[in-house]
Amino acid sequence: MKFTNGYWHVRDEINPLFAVEYADHRINGDSLTIYAPGRNVFHRGASLNLGMITVELTSPMEDVIKVSMRHFEGTTYPGPFVEINDTHPHVSIEETDTTLTYTTGSTKAVICKEPNAWSIRFFDGDRELTNTQFRNMAYMTNTETDRTYMVEQLSIDVDEYIYGLGERFTPFVKNGQTVEMWNEDGGTASEISYKNIPFYITNKGYGVLIDNEGDAAYEIASEKVERIQFSVEGERLDYFVINGKTPKGTIQKYTELTGKPALPPAWSFGLWLTTSFTTNYDETTTSHFIDGMAERNIPLHVFHFDCFWMEAFEWCNFTWDSKTFPDPKGMIERYHEKGLKICVWINPYIAQKSYLFQEGKERGYLIKKTNGDVWQTDMWQAGMGLVDFTNPEAVRWYQEKLKVLLDQGVDCFKTDFGERIPVKDIAYFDGSDPVKMHNYYTQLYNQTVFELLERERGVGEAVLFARSATVGGQKFPAHWGGDSSASYFSMAETLRSGLSLACAGFGFWSHDISGFESTAPADIYKRWCQFGLLSSHSRLHGSSSYRVPWLFDDEACDVLEKFTKLKCSLMPYLYHQAVLSHEEGTPMMRPMFVEFPTDRACEPLDKQYMLGDSLLVAPIFKNSGEVEYYLPEGKWYNLLTETVVEGGKWQTETHDYFSMPLLVRPNTLLAVGSCDTKPDYDYADGVTFYICMPEDGAAAEASVTDLSGKIVMNAKAVRSNDIVTLQVTGGSNWQYKVLGDEALTVVTQS
């Protein structure tokens, strides 16, 4: 939201109250409260008829400083609130004649006490990260609407780039953009998003999280090009300055604060195939798809039933359409015998025709209006209401309905929707603020389903396919990128959104291979298969047409087979990266600048990514097969073309459908499995360690886990001149393969 006309003038309808100077402070334990009046108090009389902003500094975690800005403290401040992990770190508060310094770890906030010189400067040691100064921190009143807003403006350094703010389909670097935190169902080709996360990171290595689930608005190097402005309606604004030293460290610190991703089961990393959305299907149809994949030697691991497994007009009743699926339990058993896991589509909406509507209405389990009526709409399903997940009884009721499906053999759920949440005249069971609940609703929805799966299937066996999210949503993986279109443009915007989402610690992410809307030509289908099978999770899904490869062309079957088998063989490496994502909070798919923070050429890159620590992926977005990508310094090795590529520069290549840029990072020990038909197998049995060590004196390590994520095998390679010493502990029947330098002699030690 903009409050000014140019640099000098505030808009006519806006009455500003800026923090102008330090007046006083109080210390209460580890809390520092500063009082900042709206003008220079040059004598006692100047303190009259004067507004003031109260600023409180606290620290929930080392190297994290929370700033709470308040105008009228008597105003109620209802939730919901983001769950924050408070570790009660050591804090020091020091005062001089001119400053107050609040320190946690190596991070400090320095408050200027001099007259008419308001500022808070945030440092990592002696390195300034950002600051708020004169005419930055403010309380704004719109005199035409009587609405009030708390506003902050933090400095953006020369050459500083802003990233993140959730899933964003707009340009990857956010400088110059206006961004609003409001979950909506809008596809992948606009500025609106399914997953709004009020957290950004910068290439300087710190991040900022707004602690408000409401309609926060950002002006990023736009209203004031030297600053990032964020604002919320009301009398209070809280934000955290998070200093992880580097972009990767800050993502890890953010997930330490808001929650680490759960570890998905290994089987979920295989290929998912769905019925698509509005297509006609029954067991004969789905069996034809499943058997057709097997006949073409394409490994398939999860089959998903989309909306019409239930009757039309009854979404959701969680009951199989008996006319189409007369024996769902038997069907699921038959598919389990084929080695498949089963996923079914759900959402949190209850159509009026569903038998659950009357039950939910009578028990008070549906969201109500302030007059006591059930809130209803005809959008999506006729007369539908929404489950009120702030009511613990409604949560248990919803879980009981889903448990029936689990008892039938369903393995996981696609938790669709969760964005169309009303805010006008709404009363939640627990009294939550409806505006804040608009974005936070999805957190309660996905948590309800995920916790049921953990309880019934066991920790480590729970996985969702979720569309909407907010802060903390990374705890309930996996998420997919929403309704894309069957085009290269949409494929590229999908990748941009996934890389933006990764900046908020979403470790596991997917997308609809070949696009959801329309039907892709065979060319795009095959290129998207490459990209999809080199994502953390891989799903073939569409809207009005099926996505089995033989409907595109014969070659599509071969491409899908190759890349599915490639992913299965990479599972010893990929699953260890998944474990690291779960333990450390670093996403599996990550932007280049996160992995190479000192390489300035990596900062704007949004058409390539690192898949874990050691694999670089550059999808192809042209029907010519041409691709341009950047390689950081060193000698990289393309796994598919078996060639060495010199880094430190841009590359231009042309690839057929069976190859693409998939490069092993220099000085890497890559664990490759002995099985290429499934993602869940004994990774340590027969594993091959690919040695990519072009530099003398280099060392590399690799670990292999079991299916629970426990490390069962470690390997280390050290190069000295032309000799590589490879030491391996654990596992059995392991082998090695040298990449790109056959002159190396390998000495193995067990």
C-alpha cells in the first residue's frame, strides 16, 4: 500500500505519525522498550497533544531480533498467530550517552538516542544489514476511511536483491514490485498466489518475517526505491530480523524459528499419475492407465484419484461414487498388489447436498456468520460451507471422516484449495480475527490432515499434495505449484514460483507435469517430464485430458521411462538430501544464489536450480532444444551426456529429449543406487559412488541412509595428485565410478 506521492509528499488523505526521536526506554528482563514520539520534544510543552510509537525489542532465538511497533496498546489484538519456537537465548543490553544496543549472538540493533535523529540499525557484527530511520517507521491514518496502518521501511543496500515472499510467479528478484499477502486461487500467470509467506531474504544474507497473518502489503524498492516498505492495518506491527549470515543460513534459521519440514516417505519421491480433473474414468480406465505404464516399462509408484471419485455436487462427502466405483476397498487392494500407493483428492468445503453438511451444521462444525447463520456460497459447490478448524471437535470430526478412507487403504491425500476463505461478517469458534484467518486457515487445514496421517500411518509415512500455504506450512509437505498452463511460459513461471517458495524453507515441491490447463504438444510434454522428474516430487496431472505419455507420442513414453528410472537410481543421493532438508531446513530444490552466495552472476538466475548440494539442473524452455545456463567456477560433469563442462561462464547447448543440463558439482562424491524401478529400496546395497574430483587436494563426502532417514553408510574421497583415496564404512557390495578423468587412480579402503 502506498502512502506518499513521490519522496517528499504524503498523500492528501493520509495523516502520518512518524517515529522522530528517542524519548525514553525501559528494560524488563530480556525485553527493551523504546518510546519514540512523533516530533522533536525540545521542551516540556512539546510533549502535549503528541502521538508516540512504542517499540519493543525481544529475541526468541539467537541471531533473531523481534521488533514490535505499537500505537494504541489498548486495542485488542486477536490471533491467529504463527507458531514460533522460542529458545530463550542470551541477550545483552548496553547503553551509552548516544546509543542503546540490543545484542543476541552476533546480531545487534543499535538505537540512536540523539535528539531528532531516530534510527534503529541492525548489524551482523560490524556489518550493517539494514536500518529504519527518519520518516520510515510510522502510524498512518486514512482520513477518508478512518482506517489505520502500521508501516515500516527498511533500507535496501546498493546491489541488494530481495527474494521470496512465498510462491510468486512474477520476476524472481522482487525489487520494484508491489506484493500483497493474500492467498487466492488464480493460476500461475498473475501476481496473486496460493502460498503467501510474509518472509523475504536478501543476497546480503539476512531475512525479515512479518508476524501477522493479515493482509500485509509490500512496496519493494518501489514507493521508496531505497527501501522495502511493509504495512498492516491496525495499531500494531511485529517483525523479525533473522540473521543466518548467508542466504542458506537464514533459510535454516527461519525454519528453526517456524518449523522444519517433516521427512516424507521415500515412496512419495516416485512417479505419481492422476486421473486428471474433469475427465471420465472408472476402475477400467484407471487400470488401463496403470497397466499401460507397466507394459511400457515406465515405473509408477502413486496413483491419484481427483475430484470425481465422489459424486458431483457432493464435494466433499468422502464417499466413493458407488455407480462408478462399486468396490473401492477391493480396487485399492488390487492396486496395492501392483505396488502402488493411493492418493485421493479432498478439500475443506462441504457442499449442501453432502450428507455431512447437515451433520456439520447441527454440531456447529461449519464457519458461521456473526448473526449465527452458516456461511455459504455457490462458488465451486452449490451451497457449500467450510469446516471451522478452530473448533477442536470439528477437527476430530473431519479426521474421523478421513480415517474411513485410510481404513479402506488410501495412503495419502491431495489437500486442494484452502484459499477461498471469507472475511466479512465471519465468526470463528475460537474468536479468531477473520482477516488473519483468511491466510492462516490453510495451516489448520493441512495440519489437521497431516497429523491424522502421522497418527494412523506413522511418523515418516505422512505426505500431502497441498496447494495453499502460509508461514509454517513447510512443516506439512509436499506442496505443488497450482494450475499452470501447457506452455513453456507457464513452465518457466512455475519454476520461478518454486524457487521463491524455497526461500521460505519449503523443502519439498512439485508441479503438474506438462501443465494443468489445456493439453501440451508432445514437445512440451517431454521437456516438462525432464523437469518434473528432477523435482523433489513428480506428478502427471491435468484438467480435461489424460496425461499418460502414449497419448502424446511414442517417444514420450521413452522419455518418461528414462527420467523416471534416472530419478529412482538417484534416490540414495536424493533421499539423503531430503533428510538434510528435514533436519536443517534447506530445501531440496534451491535457487543458485542460495548455494553460491559469493558468485554475483548467480543472483538473478531463475531458469536453473540446484537439486540438493551437488546437482545442477537447467530445464529446457524452447522447442529448438536450445538452453542457456550459467555454471559457477570449476569443472562440472554432465551425467546424461558424460562430458566435462568448464564453469565460470555461460553455456549454450542444444539437447534432444533424452538429455539436458544435469551437472555434477566439482569435488563431489555422488551416491547412485542399484535400482531404477522404484524409489524405496535398500540404498546401501550395491550403491555406486560417482567420483567427480577434478581438483588436486580436493575432498568430498557422501552419506547413504535407510528408508527411515538413518545414516547407514559413509564415504569420503581425497585426491592427491592423480590418486584418489576412497574410504567407505557401512553398506555392502558398493562400487565406484570415476567421472570425466580416467587418469585418476582410485585406492579403496573399507
